[in-house]
Amino acid sequence: MPPPFQRHVFVCTNRRPDVHPKGGCASKGSEEIRAAFKAELEKRGING
């Protein structure tokens, strides 16, 4: 049985306190990137 997806795109949306030495993805705009990906996929009729 083939896998259910041909491609995967991962967008880190990890949240850490601003003072954390490693930082966090969310504070660098990753949530906006994720939303843009989802909107574009929906616009193209791609779901799941």
C-alpha cells in the first residue's frame, strides 16, 4: 500500500519564552508562514 502523501512540508511553530537562549520559531514569523501555506493549498483545492 503506498503512503497517503507524496510530499510533506513541516513548518516549526514552536513557542519559547523570549528570553530562552534557543529562541522560538513562532516569534520569527513561522505562524504567518504556516497560515500562508494553508491558504494557498486551500486556494488550489489541495487538502489533507
